[in-house]
Amino acid sequence: MTELERKQIISLVKREVVPAIGCTEPIAVALAVAKASETLGQCPEKITLYLSANILKNAMGVGIPGTGMIGLPIAVALGALIGKSEYQLEVLRDSTPEAVKEGKRMIAEKRITISLKKDISEKLYIEAICEAGGENSIAIISGGHTNFVYVSRGEEIILNKQESAQGEDTEKEPELCLRKVYDFAMTAPLEEINFILETGRVNRAAAEQSFRGDYGHALGKMLKGKYEKEIMGDSVFSQILSYTSAACDARMAGAMIPVMSNSGSGNQGIAATLPVVIYAEKNQKSEAELTRALMLSHLTVIYIKQSLGRLSALCGCVVAATGSSCGITYLMGGGYEQVSFAVKNMIANLTGMICDGAKPSCSLKVSSGVSTAVLSAMMAMENKFVTSVEGIIDDDVDRSIRNLTLIGSEGMNETDRLVLQIMTNKC
């Protein structure tokens, strides 16, 4: 691997693994509104949103940080009132009770309109239009949670990347395969990749704060309580489940707690991090080993998401747990062959788990994903793996990954449409 390629991969990881407060879909909507409001230069009297179906799906049932409220309207109002676009996925971190009160008033006055953007293929699309005093501004995010492709004020076009750029970054992404991901994680100088340890610090802190509170369904807190002793036992496995689901509990409930996200998803960042961290701690692994395991986990997630896309009908915990299974396999003493076995075992087991929006019960799916991650790693270390005569698994691990992402990005499109129809037609 050349030095240039190594630097490109490091840059990619630093772009994709970033802090976020709250579910990234409503936060991205708040970010677009904040940019449009800043561009307008005054507090908008009216805000109109046009959103892709996947954004709507992931924003309907999730808590908004610092508000005690669920759903998009309050995120939109706060984006206009206190949002700062420079904060990116922490755009609402300056929220106050007074701002929430003013946001509720904005909602009550029916100054916010939210609609489905029709006839678009992009699954991550946010168009925010702010109006006041006869002036208007537009901000559009597309292809990535922080990727602005269009900004205007009146007739003045400030930014227009709609035709020339569809991805989140203009910088060319390195072409990855599992072998390259593994080799990078194992050989990159530790001083160049030890920034990934911050994911463990931040996401562990989120879990521990969740244990002290009562967030969402409190799955993590419940698992760490009497059931850990009575049913599951105080084991590495039980702690992996409790820590990972606890961080997800807090995030989905709208706690004002930062997490380190991966590929635009906080839950993906949590599931790619905490199983690896807990396993390493409980087995007295060195900081160097933890660094390489976390990099292997997070870069595997980024690699899979390159072909799956930011949003899809496939639950993101499938991808994130696949990353953590790779990291755990390495910590167990596995090499590349065992890591590839773990990936195949994950794909054979969890492919098809639907995404029915961001919500408190995501912690259940995350716990299912990371429990399968541990099982897949254990099988891999015994050189047990699902073979190419079984289902969608191919002899080539990268083709197996493509089979997973094809199902998630194309094969499940009708599932995605039906899920949104069910969600929006409930009484």
C-alpha cells in the first residue's frame, strides 16, 4: 500500500467517523434549515421542507435532543432558531428551554410545512425553504447528511453542485476491498490511526450516562440489572449487549449526549465501537490491539456502506455489527481468513433485517446485531463459516458483501416503500 493510498484511507475515516448529537436524519434536516435561515439573514416566518421517503421514515419516531419531543417539527423549528450550520451533526447543541418554548410556538402557529419530495431517486434528500419579509432562501442536502449541493438567496445562487456532484465529498474515495481494509488496519503506523480510540471514549461515556438515566426502552439498563445475574450471567457477552444497547437507548430517546457516528449514523458508530471496546477491556488487550481492532471495525463498515448507500431498507446495524465482528475476531487472535469467515457468517445470518425508521426500539435491533457479531466471530475462530453452496454467500468474501448490498440497495426497495406506507397510515 502506497503512502498516498494510506493517507487517503485515513482522510476517509476521519470524514466518516465524526461526533453527532441525536438521530442523524432529523439532525440533517435541522442542519439544512439552519443553513437556509443563516442565508436568509433573519428568523424565517415560514419554513417549507421537501424530503425523501427515507429521511421521513427515519425522523418520524425518534427523540430530538434537549426537547423531550419526538419527530421533525421541533427539529425544524430549532434549526431555524438556534441552529448553527458550522456545528454540522451537532447543529442543535446550543438548544435551551427558551428555544424549545419558542419552537413549540412556531409549530402551533403552523409556520412549518413538511412534504414528501416526489420523483427523486436519491434516498437522502433534504430541501429547506425559508421565507421572511418577502425574501426567501433555499438549502439542499443530498447524498450525505452534511453534503450541501445547493444554496441560494432570492435570485442569487451561492452554491450549486447538483449536476456535478452526487457524492458527499468532492475528494475521490479510495477503492476498498476487505483485504485492503484488513491490511491497512494491521500495518498503518499506530500514531496515524490512534485517533480512532476517541470512538471508544465517547461511545462508552454515552452508554454509562444511559445506565444512570431512564432512556427509551432502557434495554441496556435492564440487561445490566438483575437479568445480567439471573439469566445472562456477568460475562463479556452480556456486557457487550448492555453497553451497546444502552448507548442506543439514550441516542434514540433524544438525550443531549454526543456519540461518534459512522457513515452518517450514530447507531452504526455505536455498534461498530462498543462490542470491540468491551471485548478488549475484558480480555486485557493492549491499546495497540484495540486501536487496530477499532480501525478494522470502522473501516469495514465504511467499505460496505460505499456500495449499500447512506440510507436503505436494510437496517444499518447489520453493517455495523459486521464491522465489530471483524474487530472481535482479530482480538481473538484471528487473521484475515478468520475475519473473512466472520463476514460471511454475518451476511448469512442477518441479511434482510428491515429498517423501519429510527426509534427507541432500534436498541433491540442493535443488540440482535452485536450478539450475532460475537457468534460469528466464535464460529470463525473455529474455522466454521457459511459456504458458497448456502444462500447468498459466495466463495469470494467481497462478492458476498456485494450480494448483501445489492439486496439492501435494490432488492428491498419495494419493502422500503411498503414500510413507509405502513408507518404513515397508522391511526
